[in-house]
Amino acid sequence: MSGDALPRCTWVGADSLYRAYHDDEWGVPERDSRMLWETLMLEGFQAGLSWITILRKREGFRAAFAGFDPDRVAAFGAADVERLMADPGIVRARAKIEATIRGARIFCEMRDRGEDFADYVWSFVDDQPIRGDGVTVHAQTPLSAEISRELKKRGFKFVGPTIVYAWMQAVGMVNDHAAHCFRRDAL
């Protein structure tokens, strides 16, 4: 069966970028703290938009946000916010830009206290991905609401239960590939 004919989750469609994202990234358990943080920040930028919009701009985001290096982003100031507001390669939403800078500072504070972001977020699922039933499509769950509350307590923004659930799916904390999808059992 050719790569184009493989059975995939129905949301993928025919877009080659989306297909590659689905096949290679979505739902793969991510254990790297920096990458988990980057993905959470990008999910926040997605609020009110489609994920394909963010995916198409992901390299622009990476360039604009110093490769999502938390130390460098944490040092961003007002001039950087203005620079980012003028950057057509990203979603130019001041609140989301400021939330990303704040998120970098929180990430660094956690690390500097000896708290690993990956260990922290994976502890919510006992370090094991949750396997969805392959049929039900959730927008959020009680667990995503709990994680959202905890992230908000720490000061993160744009981490509502729906954003958090999408992030959990993206980083493999939840395997929500459809029952017919070729990636479901591979993960």
C-alpha cells in the first residue's frame, strides 16, 4: 500500500504537510522538555485558528522565537514583542506572544528549581500514554481540565482544557488515532 493510500485518521485529508505531521509526529510520545514546551506554546497560538495554519508557520515561529530556546525567549523584552508583532511568518497576536515569553520564564523557573517539565507533565498520566477507544473524539476531558488548572496555577496562559487536550494528543500523552488508522497500533 502506498503512503498516500494508508488508512489514516479522517482529519488528515490530502494535504501533504498534514499527512507527514500525522504520520511522523502526532501522537508519538514526546519526552523532551523543550519540545513539550514548544508544542504547548504552538497549541496556544492555534487557539481560534486551524492547526494547519500553525503547522505551515511552524518554521517561522521557530525562527522568530529563537528555536524555542526557553532561556533566550525568557530574555525577550518589549522590543522583541514589537519585532514579533511585525513578523508575517507567525500569528501576530500580542497576548499569545506575551504568553509564550511568560511560558518560557515559567519553564526556566521550574528547571532552575530542579523540576523537569517532561517529568511534571507526564506525571499526570503516570508516565504512560492513555489509549483512546479509536472512535470517540474528545474536545477535552476531566484530565485535560485538571492539567489546564495546574498549568494556569503556575502562570501559563492559553492553556485551557481544549488546548491542553489537543497538546496531549500531539505529544502522545493520549493515543487518539482512529481505530482504522495505521498509526494507532504502531504507537
